[in-house]
Amino acid sequence: MENGDRAAVLVARDVTRRYGDGDTAVDALRGVSVDVPAGELTAVMGPSGSGKSTLMHILAGLDRPSTGLVTVAGKEITDLGDSELTKLRREHIGFVFQFFNLLPMLNAEENIVLPLTIAGVKPDRAWLDELIGSVGLGDRLHHRPSELSGGQQQRVAIARALVSRPSVVFADEPTGNLDSRTGGEILELLRQAVEEMGQTVVMVTHEARASAIADRVLFLADGIIVRELSGASAPEIGAAMEAISSE
Amino acid sequence: MIRFSLKGMAGRKLRTALTALAVILGVTMVSGTFVLTDSIDRAFDAIFSSVYVGTDATITGKSAFEISNGSGTTAPPFQESLRPEVAALPDVADAIGGVAGDAQLIGRDGKSIVFGGAPNLGFSVDPTRPDFNTLTLEKGAWPGRGEVVVDVSTASRKKLDVGQEIGVQAEGPVVQFRISGLVKFGSVDTIGGATLAGFDLPTAQALFRKVGKLDQIRVAGKPGVSRAQLVREIRAILPPGTQVRTGTEQAAEDAKATNEFISFLRYFLLAFGVIALFVGAFVIFNSLSITIAQRTRELATLRTLGASRRQVRFSVIVESLVMGTIASILGLFLGLALATGLFRLFDAVGFTLPNSGLVFSTRTIVVSLLLGIIVTLIASILPAFKATRVPPIAAVREGVTIAPGRFARFRTPIAAVITILGFAGLFWGLFGPDLDTTKILLFMILGMVLVFIGVAMLSAPLIPGLTGILGWPGARFGGAAGALARDNAGRNPQRTASTAAALMIGLALVTLVATLAGSVVQTFTGAVNEIFVGDYAITARNNFSPIPTDAAAAAAQAPGVLAVGSVRTGQTLVFGKPDFSTAVDPGVGAVINLDWVSGSNAVLAELGKDGAFVDKEFAKKHDLEVGSPVEVTFVNGNTGTFVIKGIFDPPSGGSPFGVVTISAAAWDAENPSPKNVYSFVLMRGGETEANAAVLGQALAPFPNAKVATREQFVENQISGLKSILNVLYVLLALSIVVSLFGIINTLVLSVFERTREIGMLRAIGMTRSQTRWMIRHESVITSLIGAIIGIILGVILAGLLILKIDLIDFSFPTLQVIVFAVAAVLVGVLAAIFPARRAAKLNPLEALHYE
Ligand SMILES: Nc1ncnc2c1ncn2[C@@H]1O[C@H](COP(=O)(O)OP(=O)(O)OP(=O)(O)O)[C@@H](O)[C@H]1O
Ligand SMILES: [Mg+2]
């Protein structure tokens, strides 16, 4: 799990998460430790209900582990209060959602700069232009989300996640709501963010094709990491998934 | 962040507009009230000061004590001989005497001319000094002997003109006059729909029974003489029972009664504006709460993008602030339209208010805007805090509910405490020791507000049960749509409770008023039937103006009349306090029956010159028994000592008698132009058509007098109350309209929220009309819940008030309650029209794709 030449921006140690209590309790995570190195794309795979989303929520500070520790950019986040978590999100975390989660009353550009607006920071025009150029939205900037296609909406969402240059971008099934061609373009963009901007990305997916762009793939089953692949191709990942599911 | 809030509102135009309506209506009422009353105020000020423009000083009669305005009692006139004495003073240039009184105009058809309940004013005018006259001549000439001038508005409405004949009745029978000219009151056509009549001084003195007397002398000083000096000079020679003022002071004095009326009108109307705003607060609160719940994912997304709780709270508050401000500004200007409309309305019902242009003062702007904005802000505080509890994880996970607040588990205890505090406030206001009126009102209002809030909160746990019961008929006979409607109404108790609460307030107030009125009527009818044992009553046509005593005298002469008993009333000073006293003539012994504690009914006819009777309470309070002396001071300053001859126990509905009742003979000696409020008649043969005709014949010379059977008399006396009641209903309807918008809003939001669900129902075969039926039924259940809680609360509140006022016995207004419940169903149906149409229009396919 250690990656020698890069420092980990995201560390989880023995994380467990139990929902509910008593007879109906569900152990979504049963002791997960992860190190996410900076500037890499890490994919999390696993069968439905294996705890992928739960892990991602905990890593992103949206949810708290039942036991265990999580640090983001060297800071332990498991015991942070609401205002410290807010600060953490502003500085270190970006999100790309399955359902885009754009604000319908804002146009594409306003949606993109929203994290900066919220933080009260003036956007750097040059950076913004570069970002917009790289996600390929040049002519749709003043359209509302309802006037954009799903792929375009997800491009806006990716730009929004990158605009504040966060330490980690989390993406839960970013292609889950898109057809395969558009999905491919979105994956391309995420890969590009890692390569060209040195962005760290954690992506949850259950498509082998999506995981193939990752530097590293973690396989979850029943709340524990059962396997890990680096630089694997889609068929290799597919085979691994197959093996895990049939266990 | 502010821009974000604004864009958010723009994106939710419909619900923002519906929510804003709740504020707009209340603010319109507040602003309209200010504009209306300020405008009337200014117009009256102009009138009264114009009346005294050329007058440096006035001399008027002075009553022995402060007479309350509108009591009908006037200061006694003084001797006419004062005028030449004043005129002879070195600094006086001119002194003109005048008298005034009630002068009823009688049309060619023999009927008296009245517009609504407006007064009929009569004045003397002096053709030589038109600048001293209250009336200004518009057409024709000032009146001479046998002539009258009347106001232009009466003339135009009744098609009167110079040269025609008209009857006038003051203290005696009708006298015919020739119209010599048409006049205005100062600069306006008329005030409050009053009829105006002007005569020359000797004619007026004869009509008003003030021969050799004057009510007022207007004085003009010689050039260069200061008003203060003039007043000082006059004061030195004034006999007792008179007073002198400068013209300006007199104008202010004359304006006092109208000013009091205007300020009463102002607070009265304002109260309904504030009630509407209070109801509006519930509507805003509810709409915002629902909107926040529906925006959970959006708010959570903001949180994941780094928005702090404060920013989320701020965005909700900014949104309400902007909406409140826009709504208040709209309401402010709609108030101008409302004031114009009210002027027209008053005019249409014969109560013409002077209007010299709308007055739009800074106070109107500030108070209206502040009220509207503050109410909106207060209503948005809880929803704003609710918004901060939206967890960021709701951005990614379906079905995350907003965590209940820190105090949520104390909700019911808090509601109970608020309700109890509210009732405690009410009790303290009603029964607390030694509270002045302001404190009583304050405690009662505060108490009611708390009770409404507390009950609204408490009703949430009752909602599932209530929807079950009220939804039963629909579910039983309406099939699946009915059952769904019932479940929908019950599935979000908090929401249904606060939607219903808005209607609950309006209905509680309407029920309160209806119960009070019903109880008053019931008790009053009982009292009249107990006291009044005659066959007929004689009153003024408007049922309350006093009528000349000659009318009763004429009735007594009619064949078959066995007895006529009359009651006079006026202000007196008894035990150092100004209070109403009454006087009766000997005839009342035969037409009125009292329950005597000491003495007997014979006392009524045997009061003589110095006899008096009082009621039990008054006797107890002042330690009086038969034989005790009572001192009564009259308006003319004379004090008489009367001996108690009887003590009676009034029925719970009260009696027609004041604190002390003496004989009419003793009364007439001390009161200028005495008049009867009612006369009762006992006739051979009782109530028959022939007897009624005979009495009518005898009263023919008094067109303003009216004969009524006992039943009609009760009906007539109550009719005033009924018109007041109708006004109250209309004004309270405003708050019901506000709650109607609240229901519409909730339904629209619910339909919006259930788009997928309704689409699914449509897809599996629900028809459009079933969909409409479902929404409508849900709406009716909600409004019936509001109605039931409101009616119960209204009856309880009325019961408390009646407990305080021991003159009234409680009576349950069954008929009204049924009407209100039906009205609530109508409100529900009405509210559902638009949302139901929206729901039915949903295309099943699109609705399923809706995200
Ligand atoms: N709020 C919750 N309350 C109770 N159980 C939950 C909750 N959220 C998740 N779970 C349970 O935790 C387990 C892991 O859920 P999680 O959403 O992490 O799975 P996942 O791997 O993301 O699945 P999918 O591929 O279907 O999205 C599941 O068994 C799920 O039922
Ligand atoms: Mg998942």
C-alpha cells in the first residue's frame, strides 16, 4: 500500500463504519487502511454494497468513522467540528457527483466559480480561462444547467471541483449517469487533471473501463480491501472483479 | 452569496410570489389605514380651521363637568343678553350670536332624510356676517324668516333646489320652510354624510327651543388688538356657565370629537392589518420550511463546496429580507389604492368622509415597511436555522432527513408552556387586579398571540388522528384518490399543522366575535322581554337618536292608549364621577317591570320632584338604601339632592337605566332640550294592526319617530350590532384570505415535491379528475382541521371574555359555527383549484423523468 516516491495526502487507518445498532446493525466498513499519494488517480471498486461510497464519504469528511483515523493533508479530520470541516472543504477538497449537483439558477461559469465565491476569493482570470479551456466549455459558459447536456454538466462539475486547486478531488460514479462515449470523455478529463495539473483524485466506480485510467485500483468487498492493482488494464481489472464477486 | 440568494428567488418565482402575497395583504391594510385616516385628519383640520378663520374669540356655554364626546349631552346655552354686553367692550368690533341643534329634514314624501346613521345638523346663520358662519353659501341667498339653507350634497341627492319647500323637525312638530339657498360646510360638501340646515337666528332659537338663549358668540376684535388681550377683556365680564376661547382654540376643541373618532378608526383598522400580518407570518414560516426541505440537496451541495452554516443561514435570511422588502413596498403603494377604495366605499354607504387629497406621510412609509419586513424576518428565523442543519452528505445520499434541532425533543413541552403562558396572560388581563385599559389590552393581545402560537405547535401530534377522522368520508366514498388524499394530509403533520394554523387564527377570531355577538343578542333579548311589558316602543328611525319629547306626548293622546312611559338619558356627575343617569315619566310604571330588591314597581310612577332609584350593584358600592340621599350634578352646574325610593336587580342583559334614575319632571328642569331615547306604549287590546295604525297616525307629525312592536324593537336594537358584526367579518376575512394563500402555497409545493409520485399514479391509471379530486380533498381536510381547532379556540376565548363581562350569558352560536365550517370547506376547495390543475396537467412520462 505504501508508495515510495510520493507523500500521501490522504491517510486512513483501521477505519470502521457501523450503521444502526443492535440486531439491525450493518458493518459497511470493517477495518480499512488506505494511503492516497499526491498526484495520483486512485480508483475504488467493488460489488454493490461493499462500502465504496461509505469509504469515500469518510475520507472526504462528509461522514465520520465509527473507529479509526483519517488525515487529509496531514491534518486529522475525524474529530473536527463543523466550522473546521467547512474550512477543510474550502481548502483541500473538491467533489464530482454522480448527479452533477449543479445549482439550477446559476449559469455554467457561476457554477464553476461558486467554491471561490463562497470562500470569498477572487478568481484568478488566467487560471479560470485555462481551466475552462481544458474542460472544453468555452461557448457554453453562460448557459444554465438545464440548457446543457449531461456530459456538459459534468464538465462544469469537474471544473468546479478543480477551481480551488484542492488537495483531493473525490468523484463517486462520475460516469454513472452518462452514456459510455460521454463517460469516456469525462474520464479523459479526470486523467488530464492528474497528468497536467498534478491533481490528486479518488474515484469510486464499478466499471472496469473507468478504473483502467487509474494509477492504482483498490478492491473492496464486504467492507475490507481485498486486493490492489497498479497500472492495470481494463481486462485485468475485469478479471479481478469477477474473482471477487464470485468469492 | 447575496447574488446567489437573489438568483435562487428568481428561480422560484411562483412560490416566492405566493409567499409574498401573505405579506403584501397585511402591509396594504396597514398602509391603507394610515393613508385613509391621515387624509381624513388633514381634511377635517382644514375644515375646522376654515370655519373660524375670521373669528378672534368665541364664547360658549360651559358644562359643569367634562362631557364625554358622543354622549349626546351638550353644554347648556346661556342668556342672549350677554351678546350686547360683549359687543359693547372697547376692543370688540363685532359679536354675533348663534345656536345649533339637531334639525331633521323631511322630504316631500313626508319621510325624514337620513344617510346611514349620519347626524342631522342645524345652525343659525347671520346674513350680515357670512365670514362668521359655519356654513358657506354656494347658491341662492341666506335664509330669512320662514326660509332654510340646506347642504349641496343633500340637495343633489334628494333633487332639492332653491325655491322648493322642505319640512324641518327639531324639538317640536314638523315646520315647512322655503329653501333660499344651498350651502357647504366650510369648504366641503358635507361631513360624514350629515345633513346641514341653516336658519336665521330667531327661527333657529324657536326650532331648538332656545328662545332668548345662545350656544355661541363669535367675536371679532378691533384692528391691532391681540387675541390674548381680547380674551382677557371678555373673560372679565363672563357670567358663570360660559367660557371664552380664541378662534384657534375653538377650532381645536370642535375637532376633538372627530380626532378621537379618527384615531379610534385608525387603531381599529390597524388591528386587522396586524392580524393579517400575524397570519401571514405563519404562511411565510410554513412556505420557507417546506422550501428548505425541498432544497436539501442544493443546500447540502453548497456545504460540500465549502459554504459554512452561517452562510447558509445568511442566504435564507437575505432571501426573506428581499422578499419581505419587495412585498412591503408593494403593500405600501397598494395601501394608497385601498384608501381610495375605502373613501369610495364609505361614500357609497352614505358616510361621506372629507377628502382633500391622499396624505402619504413618512410615518406611513416607515411603519408599513418596518412591520412587513420585521414580520417576514421573524418568520424566517426558524427555517433559516433549519437550513443550517442540512448535512453536507445529503448532497450525495438520497433520503437524508434534516436533523431535528437541539430543542426539537422539547417541542411539545415548549408548546404546552407557551399555550399555558398565553392563557395565563389572558387570565391576568381579564381578571388581574387594578389593571388600566392599556395593560388589560396588552396582556390580552400578548396572551392571544401566545395561545395561537402554542396551539399551532401543539396541534401537530393531533394531525394524524384528525386526518384519519376528517379523511374518512373521502376514503370511504372517494376510493383510492380519497384514501391517498387522507394519507397525504397526514404524512407531514408539522406541515399540515402550520398550514392549518393560519386558517385557525382567522376562524378563532371570527368565532370569538360570533359567540360574543350571539351571547349579547340572546341576553339582551331576554332582558327586554323581562323588563318591557308594554305593547309598542317608539324610537327614532335610526333606532338610537333621541327624539323630541313631543312625540311621546302626541302618542299619549291617541285613542286606546292606556299609558306611555318614556326614558331620557344624559350625562351627570354622581359621587364625583361623570356617568349616565336616566329619567322616567310616571307612565313607565305601566310599561316597564323591574325586579325590586327594595320598594316596588309603584316607585316608577311616584318619583316626584326628588325621588330616585338605583340598581343593586350601585347601591352596594355606595352603601345606599331606601331613604339615602344622592347628589346629582347636571350639565348646567346645578346640583340636586334626591332620595332613594327603590333599589332594583337588573336582568343579566342590563337595564335601560343609568346609575341614578329620577323623574322626567326633575330632569327637564336641569337639561337643555331633553329628549327621549325610547318611549313604551301600553294599549287597550295589545298588539293589533288597528292599534299600530292608530299610533302611526298620532306620530305622523314626527316623521323621525318609529313605532315598533316588542319583537321589532329587539330586532331594531340588535340591527346596529349586526352591522358592526358584518364589518368585523369583512375585516377578519382579510386574514382568512391570507391563510387561503397559505394553503395554496403548501399544496403547490407539495404537488411539486410529489411530481414523481403523481406521475407514477397517473402512469398506473389514475385519471386527471381523480388527481384533482385527490388534491382538493387533501386541501379540504387541511382547512377543516384549521376550522375545527379555530372554532374550538374561538369559543373558549369568547367564554373567557364573557366570564369577565357579567352582563352577558354565554350562548353557543350553532348556526354560525356550521356556516364557518362550510366556509372552511369552500376555502379548501378554492385553495385547491390551482394546485389541483397543476397536478392534473403533469404528463406522466415527464413526471417520471423529473429529477
Ligand atoms: N445511511 C445508512 N444506513 C444504514 N445502512 C447504510 C447506510 N448507508 C449505507 N448503508 C449500508 O452500508 C453498506 C455499504 O453501502 P455503500 O453505499 O457504501 O455501498 P456501495 O459500495 O457504495 O454500493 P453501490 O455500488 O450500490 O453504490 C450497504 O450494505 C448499505 O446498505
Ligand atoms: Mg455507492
